[in-house]
Amino acid sequence: MNTDFRSPTSISTPSVMTVSALNSAVAQLLERNIPLTWISGEISNFTRAASGHWYFTLKDSAAQVRAVMFRGRAQYADFQPREGDKVEVRALVTLYAPRGDYQLSVEAIRRAGVGNLYEAFLRLKAQLTHEGLFDQERKRRLPTFPRTIGIVTSPQAAALRDILTTLRRRAPHVAVILYPTPVQGDGAGAKIAQAIATAEARAECDVLLVCRGGGSIEDLWAFNEEIVARTIAHSPIPVIAGIGHETDFTIADFAADLRAATPTAAAELAVTPQQDWLAQLQRQQDKLQRSMHRQLANHNQTIDWISRRLLSPKAAITAKRVHLQQSAKNLRQASELPLQRARHQLQQLQQRLHTLRPDTTTPRLRLNDWQRRLNQSQQQGLQQQRQRLDALQTQLELLNPQRTLERGYAIVSDKHGRALRSTSELQANALLKVRLAQGSADIGIASVQQTLT
């Protein structure tokens, strides 16, 4: 009997996981199966660490979950949550391995209901874009030298003070008109549109600034209303929108002729600093003066050069007269010499022609005799041809069928016009045509008698 003795270490045992490996596997499982999503709840136990990270609990009436928002994400939030705030977070479900707690890693946070506002913002933006309200072709050019600037904002807004300070510093000569209006709250959109319409009706300003300071999407919502966008788009006055901070975008920004990142930036875009214009004018003046001095110097040099070449009128006339006399002499010589040569050559040719000219008297007599004999031969030939023609015409007249018909004869033909010569070609009751000396007639055949030979 064989007995197999094995050591205890050879016995197969299942693999053993560490706690860290378990938590890591669970974290991967959560992150892989639950996608990034929006979650709503109430803020509780909010803590802002010295590192800038936010730690809080998100809860509702039946449950809660821990959440963390790291500094790199938290710095882009437009508000800092407080205890009891209703919020919506965009988060990834994960596991904090050291404690084995599952938590939310928050990517973005907004106040509850902001999602609906953002969806309304996107719908209105898409609608107005489809209508062409934001087309670049509709944008108006800003005036280069505005004399009066209108401002549509709240008199209590800090943005107004920033705008006035900027305009006073950059262009103190430009007049400013305020069209006061609430910039947030119920009915603010209609009041903003009314203020813009008032500026349009008065026609007092060259450019219009529609501004307010930063805030949440709810605070800026009046500038997302359709009535404000349409009023801005149809305003005959160029409009600069300076609403909120650099990262804030409203429907009014798209409808305006120019968007500024902040109200202060809107004021800077509206006017060019007075010192810049004065410096540019000074540069143009210096350039013009240098150009004038250079042209004057060139003209002076030209005058000196011309004056050195200028002769007295008497000397110029004398020189021209001498030149004219010499030219006349040259012209006479140039015209007389070819003429003399041509005359001499003509005389030589005439002499050669007289020497070489043949005597044409005898050939002319012979030619006249040939011409006389040719005429006689032609007359004789023509007389002979006429006599032959007369004889042929007489013979033709004798053979003319018409002359035979005139002697009482007739030509009998069938219906096809074929002449009949024998009674064998005739049939009783057939129709024939008889041609006489004068006219023709159609006849019928009663009977046919054959001729006995």
C-alpha cells in the first residue's frame, strides 16, 4: 500500500486580499460603473481647509453622503456654499481608501435650480442665433470720436463708479448720460429694455454702455431675457455690453455690438484716451513738418540748379537763330543733291531707251494684214454656219408633228399618254385621248375591228 505524505505548505489555499487592495478595487468599481452626474442636496458640515479644498456633507430628507471639492475646482465656483444651501453638484462617486468611506469627488457646484436657468439660457440663445440676431453682419461700428456716452445701469451699482472713473481718466471731454434702471430682481429685464429704448428715443449719445457688476446666474438673469436682447439688437445706437466678470456670459453679450469682460473694460473700449489722440496728433504734426521741410529743401535745390542753367532771352534767341540757319542750309543741301542725282540718272535711262527701242513699222503692217485676213475668215465661217442652220430648221419644220396634225391627222393615246399605233392595243369601252391640231378630246371606243392582212 502506497501512502502519499505531503507537507502542510503544499495544500492549495485561496488568495488573500489586503484592505488597501480591497478598497482600491471597490473604488475602481464605483468609478467605472457610476458615470459623472449631477446630484442635488443640502449643504451640511461645510469646511474650507487651509489648502483651499472644500469638505462637506450632501444630504436630503432620507440620506447623506460625504463630498470633497479640491481647490483646483473650487476656485472656479461663483459662490461659497453655506450651511443649509440647496445645491447641485457634478460629481464622480469614488472611495476614500484610508477610511474606507465612499464619497463624492465634486467637479462643479451650482445653486439648486441653476441647471434649469442654464437650460433656458441655452434654448433662448439657440433660438436667437437661428433668427440671425447675433450675426456679425448686424453689428454696428463704434464711433471713432464719441461726443456723448450713455450708460444703462443702476445708480447704486459699484460698476457705475468704475465706469465714470475710467471715462474721466481717459476722456474727460466726453459727456456722460445715465439712464437709470434696476439690474436685478423681478421686472428688471423689462426696465433695462425700457432704459435702452429711452436712450434710443432721445438720440443723445453716440454709444451706449449696458453694464453691471458680477454676481450669480440668478443676479445676472435680467440680462438673459429675450426683451433685453431684442432691444439691444435693434437699437440704432452701437451698444457695448459689460456685464459681470470675464467668465460671465449673458444673452445681452451676444446681442451687443461689442462685449467687454467687465464694466471697466466697456468704458475703455468706448473711448480712446485723450492723451493717446494728442500724442498721435503730435506725431502726425511732427511727420508733416519734417515732410514740408524736406520738400522745401528739395525745391530750393531744384531752383538753384535751374537758375544755373537759365540763359538770357537774347542769347537763347541768337543761339536758336544760328541753329535754325544751319538747319535750313543742311535741308537745302540734303534736298538738292538727291534731285540732281535723279535728273542725271533719268537722262542716262532716256538715252539707253532711245538706243534700245526697236523699229515697229514692219511688224505693225504685218499685224494689220493678219487682222484683216482674220476678220474675212470669221465672216465666211459665220455665213456658212447660218446657211447650215437654215437648212436644219427647214428639215425640222417638215418633221414637226404639229404640221401633220394641221393636215387633218390626229394622235391617239391611252390614259397614260402612250401613243397607240395598232388596233390590237385597243379595247372596247376604253377611254382614249385624241390630240388635234387645235386642242384635244377624250373619246370612248364602242367596238374594235381588226384589219385583215
